[in-house]
Amino acid sequence: MSPELWSYIFIAIAGVFATEIWRWLGVLVGNRLSEDSEAMIWVRCVATALIAAVIAKLILNPTGVLAEVPALIRAGAALSGFAVYILSGQRILAGVAVAVLLISAALAYTA
């Protein structure tokens, strides 16, 4: 095998080893926690904050093709998607689909 291939194999093994341990520990510990425990409430809050941060970054500081869409359209698509999410009985797919369609339409219109 070539040295380049060995470096990719090493990266793959190191990446799996570094993440799989934490995943399995999460499964083992998570099964013992009540959904209403303080720890699980904290985990849900952190997960929600991370998702909100990613969405804010995509709206305020996008990269790639999304950067071509004006900020007001990005924000409007996000707000519209959220409104559809709430109005559809908290169906994530409906909210995401509306936001993606609005962004796609804006990109098609500006092209």
C-alpha cells in the first residue's frame, strides 16, 4: 500500500476511535437517565442552542451560494419556515421545505 493510503486509513481509524467512545458512553449513560432529569433538560437546552447558533450563522454570515441571497430574504425564509413549522403542528419537514423553497426561488429569481 502507498504511504498516502496509510495516512487516510490512520485518519479514519483515529476519527472513529475518538468519536465512537463518546457515542457509546452517551448510550450507556443516557439509558439510565430519566427524560425529566436535570441532566437531560440541560442536554436538550445545549442541543437547541447549538441548532439556533447554526441557523443564526447561516442567516447572518453565510458562505458559498447562500451568501448570494440578500440577508432580508434569508431572514424572511427562516421566519416563514418557523411560522409554517408552528402552524403545521410542529412538523419539521414542512418548515424546512418552505424555507428551502423560498431560498431556492430567491436564487432562481436573482440568477
